Amino acid sequence: MGFYYGSGQPPQDEEKGGGLREVLAITLVVFRVLALPLGILLGGMFYLFLVFWLFTIHVLLGFAGIGLMVAVVLGRGIWELKHPPEIR
């Protein structure tokens, strides 16, 4: 039966698996790729909870929190209009 299924022993000439440095390098690359999206997601959730908390204190504070986000988005849009990307 060993002819069909193999002997169960690993081949002797196969390369050894990656070491600690390779694992750490891959982990670091994955964290660098995911850092910005996760930061935006967690920051947005924190801001949403902050606005809810501001509404529990006073209605005007809640609307001020929403107005602040609208002002930030409008400011970013105006900045993008004044500084268009260069097309080469």
C-alpha cells in the first residue's frame, strides 16, 4: 500500500520552512497594509460614539459634533479643488 499512498515519511531533499525573521517580516507587511483602513474604521466608530455621547449631554453639543464633521469634509473638498492632482 505504500506504493499508492506513500511511505508516510517526509522527503529528505525538501527545503526547510521559513524562520522567525520571515514570519515577522510578513506580519509587519500585513500590519502596515491594514493600519490605515483599521485606523479610519476605528476612528469613525469612536467619533460616532462621541457624537451619541454629546447628544446625551445636550442636543446642541450633538449638532456641534455633526457640524464639525461637515466642516472637515467641506474643508477637505475645498482644499482638493484648489490643489488638483498633476496628470503626467
